[in-house]
Amino acid sequence: MNKLTTIVISLFIVVSAYASEPIIKETAKPIELTKATFLEKVFDYEKNPDTWKYNGDKPAIVDFYATWCGPCRVTSPILKDLAAEYGGEVYIYKIDVDKEPELARMFGVRSIPTFLFIPMDEQPQMGMGALPKKSFKEVIDTFLLKESKKSSL
């Protein structure tokens, strides 16, 4: 009887410990794009060569990068953090220019990292160079999500 009580108490302690631990939340991560997925999720320039028409359901940032690029490696963890922070509001896409040179040419990417900032109902804007997290957040909040306009209404 004493052995059974010890087992039950031990089991109770283990179950209680697991129950009190917070559930690990699955966070959004940057999404690697190929030409095919870019045409589907972002912009089908083959069907609409003259008119920008964003295919997404929320604003996006597209990171044109290369694995060998030092500044790209600096911005990569920043974009990962932003994808987790803004996952429900903004897509973070990544395009390896070595694997997808046609996409890089399509947007005139000559230096990396280069970023395409895509709001919902406006023309996209390009940015170049390794930006600090603060700058990304400012672009997301004021250009992609328009929080400054919402708060001033």
C-alpha cells in the first residue's frame, strides 16, 4: 500500500508540473519563396505584366537575399523575430537571389539585401541595405499597417 501511494503521489507531481508549464506557442517564420510560389502568393507578373496586383490577404515584406551575404545574415534573425511578432498581421517572405535570379531581375535587385514592402491597397516600395529592427518596425507600423493613421482618427 505504501508503494502504491508513493507511485500515485509521484504521478500526481509529474502531471502537475507539466500542467503548470506554459504551452509553447507555434510562431510564424519567414516563408521561402520560389518563382512558382511568388506568382501564386505575391504577384503574377506573367498574367499582369503592366499592372501591380498583390495576391496576398495581409501586407508583406519580401527579403531578396543570398546565403553568402554578410548583411543578409545580420537581417535574417531580425526578420525571424518580426515574423513571430507580426505573424498574424504581416507575411515575411524570403527569396534567395542565387536560386531565383529571374525574380531578382524582375524587381531590379542589384544589391542585397533588398526589401520589397507591400501594403494591401497601395504600390509596393523598395528598401536596400541591412536595416535595424527599429526601422523595420517603423515601416511595418506606419506603411504596412497604417497604425499612425488609425491612432490619429
